[in-house]
Amino acid sequence: MLAQRTALFKSSGTAAASAAAKAAADAGQEIIDLTVGEIWSDLAPTIRDGAIEAIRKGVNRYTETIGMMALREALARKLSVDTGQVWRADEVAVTCGAKQALFNAAMVLLNPGDEVIIPAPYWTTFPAQVLIAGGQPVHVETRANGYVPRVEGIGAAITDRTRAIVVNTPNNPTGAVYDSETSVGIGRLAIERDLWIIFDECYGDFIHGDDAHHPIVSIIPEVRPRTLIVNSFSKSLALTGWRIGYLAAPKGVISAVKALQSHTTSNPNVIAQHAALAYLQNSDGSYESQLRSRLAGARQTGLSALSALTRIPVPKAMGGFYFYLDVSGLLRLTFGNGEAKTVDDVVNALRTKAGVAAVSGTTFGDPAGLRLSYGVPTEILEIGLTRLVEVLNAWE
């Protein structure tokens, strides 16, 4: 008999979509996999060299539970530059990726029955971790406002049981970037209603066009005592498999996180820590610039291919590296027997007819959305999206 909490969640929908793509490929089908949230790239030289040097020196011992002091100090300096405010090492915890930072946040902030406001569509892990911690996700729809929540909508969702608001910008899965007015409004709500803000900016390095990323503590500094900033190196340095992230928060929160993490993973991988420290100490920014340039090119190639869609709006793709399609126009059509088509039918058709694997919006709480990653090589992306357009334009 399993614990009751296991009924509250299931495996990640993005992982399931990736597994379905792999199964199809293993069965002999040619598959272009656009499901996974990572960038196909070589290592940054500073990351590679830092890891090799640590291994050469025989580094293999535990570090402090929430990361080496030198790394936390370097991260505090980075946060100080990024936000325009002074951060200290005792306000930073190094974690096994951003997922652990978010899990830690949920576990140290939430009591059973506490509500957490999560704009939808949402990254599937947000509500899952709230449920694991005994809380209750409360979703606020954003589709009608270009996938950016309206402050009044968040305000209407607040109750006496609300404990926190999740702010994820640039957003996964939609690519929406919150404007400063929205972030300030959310911050003021949090202050007025005595709420925590969990600010996930893992895609903050990837902003396109005239949009800009605004760390919430930069534009409304008075919200800092109630804000937890979640970030990682997974996206910005194409380092997903290394599992190295961090949490910045008030000292009391970090102390609680340290105690919690001492009973879960203990310290993050020590070689990954040394690699991240070497990057922070020695990077000249050229790797990041090249990565952003490559993604910008892939985005333009993808948008050009998607512009041929006839019944689906071309996505804005303001931030991150996802195209998020609104396929609601296709779902009005029905099968011959009168059964309504769903976005899952669209995903299945793309995999079987186009050889393209995508993630269904149902994974993100959206019955009419579809996520495509453009972190793959540009030539593969162009082939995949051309096939996708052909199938969707012929949809009946």
C-alpha cells in the first residue's frame, strides 16, 4: 500500500512526452523530438575546465549542506549585480537544480491547506510540489491576456488561506515575459496581503525583441523580505544534466532550507559546484553571447516556418526557448462520430504523421496549447516545423 500523497501527483508530463518520443524512435520511426526543455550545446569552456581541474585535484568530499562558501559568495555577487541590491552568502543556498530549490521553498513555507496562486499555463512541477507539501494550488488563467496574468485576476484569487504567489518569467511553457507594471502590481498585492513570492527566473537570460526581464526585487525593492528567487545554470549554460541551481531568500528561509536539505540530498554534486564557481570567477561572457545568438537564430527560423500556419496564431515567443501554439481553432472540429478532438489528439497526430514530438498543453493545465522547444539544432528544427505545419494546415 503506497502513501496517500502518491495519489496527488504523477510523473512529469514533459518527461512522459519525451519518453513517448523515444519509444517511437526505438520502434523505428524517424522522430524529431521538440519536447525537452534543454539546449543542445557543448559545455562552456569555463565549466569544463573547472570540473576537470577539480577532478585532477582529487576533489571528492562533502561540502557545506547548501554549497561551498566560495560558491555562495560568488552567487551573492552575481545576484547583487543582477538585481542592483546587496546580497550575502547567508541568503543563498546551492541546490540540485532549480527543482530542489522549488521543493525546498514549498516545504519550508507551506502548512497543510495553504493555497498558492499559480498562473496557468504553468510548469507542471509547480502545482505538484505544492501538493506534496500539503498545500493547494489555485490557478489563474492568462490566455486572454497574452499569457501574462492580470493583477486583478490574482487579487480575486487571494483568500484567507493564500500563502504565496508563483511568478515565472520568462514563462515555461508560454514564453511570455511579464512587464514591469504586472510585476509591481503582484509585488504590491503580496505586501498588502502578507504573502510570499516565489520568483522563478530560470529563463531570464533568454529575452527576445524589445522585451526585458525584470527581477521583481529590482523594480519593487520593498518586496525583497518576502521573495524567494529561484534560478539555475541548467538553461543559461545548457547544463541540464549537471543539476546545479540556487535559491536566494531571507536569511531565515535559507536557514530552514539548510536544515531540510541536510536530511534530503545534503550538498549538491561537488564537481558541479567547482565547475560553477570556475564559471562565475572566469567567464568573459562569450559563451553566453554565442548561446543567445544561436537561440535567436533558431527562433527566427522557427517563426518563419510557423508563419505558414493557416488556422493557428504564430506565437510571440518573447522569452525562453519555446514556441507555444494555441490550437483551439483546430479543436472545434470533430471526428466523424461526433467526438470532439483534443490537443492530445493533435500531439499524437504530429508524432505519427509528421514524426514530430511535442508536449500537450494538458500537461500545463491548458486544454488548447502545445509546446515546442527550439533548443535543438536549427536544421533539425526547420525540418520538424515544416512537417508540423503541413499536418496542422491539413487538419480535419
